[in-house]
Amino acid sequence: MLKMLAAILMAVGLFFGFGESDGKDDSDSRSKVIPKEAADAIKKDGEDFREDMKNFWEDSELREYLTGGWESKEGSLILTEEEREIFEEAVSAYQERDLEPILMISSKVSGGVRYCYLSRAKKKGETKSFALAYVDRNLDGEASLTALTEIGKAAGKSSFKEFRPNMGSFQLSDNDAVSEALDRVVKDISWADVDPVAYIERAYEPADDEDEDDDEMKATREYGIVCRVTPDFSESDPVFMILYIYDYSYDRAFLTDYRLLDIADLSEEGELSSSDFETKTESETEAEPETEADTL
């Protein structure tokens, strides 16, 4: 595994044009020239990303199937006061988790209006996670929370690494290293506008130090970031995706994975029942003490 990771990391340097020496004394192994086949593999990932997106936007039936008629939010990526009020009304009776809205990302007309919010969820005694919260607002203007589904690789998606939810601020402005790594990747995506929304997760892998415990995991510089992607393929509508970025060094980064947010893919597990909305008692609504996870 370590050999495979080393080959991938070496590939980044050649792909982004850093294979040759700039004349400076650099003994860091990251500056070494890497195999052409490894560089070609990294380049192909970027080309596949563009081709996948091109097929998605040009195939109206595929797009309808994957999005279910939802329309992504355009314009400002700031949560409006009205959107916040709708969300807070909808979750006011929900007792299973505390939900924090990040952005209303999509909506559709269906016997009123249905909204999909990117949100952060926190259950007592558990770590925070990120989820899509579905809110229905009927013709009388009453809002209710109808479904909640976790997103990202930390939610159980298959991966050879372990991804964990970001426990700190999700704002890119508060995470310089993450923001700068994304910028280095985005500058090579000339066929689309990429607007970052939230830094939601980070990869961890087994520690390679012999003195460490076998179960010890260490943080890597691979991040999962929710972004709005608007390509220049004719009149393409934006979609929200998770882009996975590996920060190879201070001036090199590359795209390792990407996935469309499955807004229309509601599993039975995501649907909420009436028992989730029992009225909270006075003691339950009091401020909860901080857990160790909150302070990380």
C-alpha cells in the first residue's frame, strides 16, 4: 500500500510540470522525476472527470434521472435569512440530532416547495457529520423536515482509506491549507467554474511508525470539499459535488476522486418517522456540555 501511495504521489510532480529541477537545492524526495505511466494515470483522471461531466450535461435523460428534477441554487452561496427561517421552523421539533444549516443547495416544486439543505448534524455523544436535510414547505407556508441522509466517504462509502468528518470550521476561509490546495487543482479545470461551499471531511490512514499502535491512524492531506460546479458545455446548469483533493506539497495538488451529491437518491434509511419529532422536554433543550469531539 505504501509503495502504491508513493507512486501516486510521485506522479503528481510530473503531471503538474514540476519534474525538472529549478536550479535550487532540493533534496526532498517529492522533487524526483516519476515514471511516465504514473503521470499518465493522473492526467487521465482529470480527463475522465471532464468527460464524465460532459456526458452528464449533454444527456438530458441521464441528468433528469440523477437529479430527479431538482434545480441547483445559482448566484450567491450565502444562506439567506428566509432560507434559514424555513430550515429552523422545519427542524424545531426534531429531537434526534442538532442540525446546523450551511446552504440551501437545491429545490423543486412538488405540492409546494421542497428544499435540500447541506447541513451539519450532531447527536449527543457522537461526532459531527454532514448531511442533506430535506424540507417540505406546503402551500400554507408550513415547513417540515422529511428526510436526512449523510454524505461523503465518512458516511460509509467504500474507500481504501478511512475518511472522518471535519470537526472544525467548514468554512474554506478558516482552512488556508485546504483552500490553497483546492485552488491549485481548480486552476487546471479550465472547462468549468468551481465554487467551494464547505470542507466536510479528511482522509486518515494507518500510521507507519513502528512505535505506533497498530490501530493508530494519522491524518493525511486529502480533503473532501463540497463545491458547486458550473461547466461551459453550452447552457449547463450547476450541480453540487464533492471533490477530493490531495495536497501533495506547498505548490502541488491533484484531484483524487469526485462524486455528484445524490440529491434525488433518498434511501429508506434517510426517511424520518413521527417518533423523531417528539416534543423536547425542558431538560433536553438545555445546553449540552461539550464532548471531547467538540474540542478537537
